[in-house]
Amino acid sequence: MPTLNLWNRGALAALALLTVPLLAAVPAQAADRYSEAVEHPGRSAADLKRDAVDHPAEILRLADIKPGMHVADFLAGNGYYSELLSDIVGPGGKVLLLNNDAYEKWSGRHWQERLANGRLPNVEHRTIDVEHLDLPDHSLDAVLLVKVYHDFYWVDKDHEWPKMDPNTVLNEIARVLKPGGTLLLVDHSAKAGTGSADAGTLHRIDEAYARRDFEKHGFSFVARSDVLRRPDDPRDALTYEGPMLGKTDRFVMVFHKHS
């Protein structure tokens, strides 16, 4: 084996000494606008607790939400995602926090506390009829449907949730999205092959059914993530209360609207 001369060995040693502090200064993963939104000061303790279950930075990164976008958080509840979107789209963007009357009641209107005193100036709350969105054609860059798509199929025997036509709702969402616009879909997984049958009883929906549903309404599938997968979920229990709360298997898909 050839040996290094003294000059080469000295040069390599000096280079090594210079390299160590440089390597130490490089973080394991550089922060980006998604992780920065999650780490933004002033977020509530409840939101910080939810982060561990929902992995919002990974979800929003997959959807490629960008500064300046106009985004709707559809059936947003108390606005957990709306606040994160506010930080990501920045002052040049806009977030619509959209609820129907039933979601207003379910969420206790806690979005009011989130938006109080102009805290999120680029977020606007609206109460909507999901079948007749009061929004112009092609006015949104992105729509988030986080754990609410299955509710389009829910027929509530107690009449606390309005019966709706899923085709009409999806057509309205497609109408207000720009060509090429993004739709982020997150929902609780039902057993394969069950379609929408468990939407009301378990508040779950079949992933393959969901993909076909959006594709037939003018959307192209572009990406998915397994970050919210829970293989231990038997997919046969109610999602929003009881032992499966926060422990469900959830699918994550991103679609683009056809141009």
C-alpha cells in the first residue's frame, strides 16, 4: 500500500480539523416553512398536543402549500389547520376557515378565540352551505379536507347533520379550485371494499373508494403518505370517541384538479 508523504498527511490533518466544526454546525434537517409554522410561538397547548397525532408539517409539506396561496380549510372546526396555513401562506396569501352550521355547533365556535383581536389577519371565517359555495369559480389554489370527507355521506337519523349530495359537494369544490389546484385529503380508513357504508356508523371511508370518487370529479391523484398509518387499527370501531380516539389508521392523498 502506498504511504502518504509528510506534507500530504499534514494537509489532511488540517483539513479534518477545519471540517469538524463545519459539520457540527449543519443541522440534521434544515427547518422549512412547514416545521416553522408548527414551531411558531403562541400556538395553544391543545394544538401542540394534537401535533403529535396529526403530524401537520409532513401533511402540509406533501401538499406543497406555498406563500401567497388562497386556501380553504373545509369544515375546519376550530381552525387547527387554518392557523398553520396562515403562517405558511403569509401576508400575501389568504385562508378561508369554512364551517357549515352543524360544524359550528360541533366545534363550539372555538375558532372565535383563535381569530380574536386580529390574531390571524389573513384568515377569514365563513359559515357555508357546502352544496352552494358562495365563492367564485377558480378562486382557490388549494382545499384541505381533513377527516371530514366521510361526512358528505353521513345520513344522520337524529337530523343533527344535514343530508347532502356528495356529488354536488365535490362538484362545488372542483368548481372553486383553479385548474391545477391542490386538494389534500385525510380521512379515517374503513375496511377495504366497504365503500361509503361506514361513513355514518363509524365515521370512516374506504381509501380506494375515496380515490375513485375524486378522480371521477375531475381530480388526478399525485401523491400519498403513510405518516398517519396505524396497522394495529382493526378499522371496525368509531373514530371520534372511545378507545380508538387518536389511534385510527388514516390515509393521506393529494390530488390536482384537471386543467
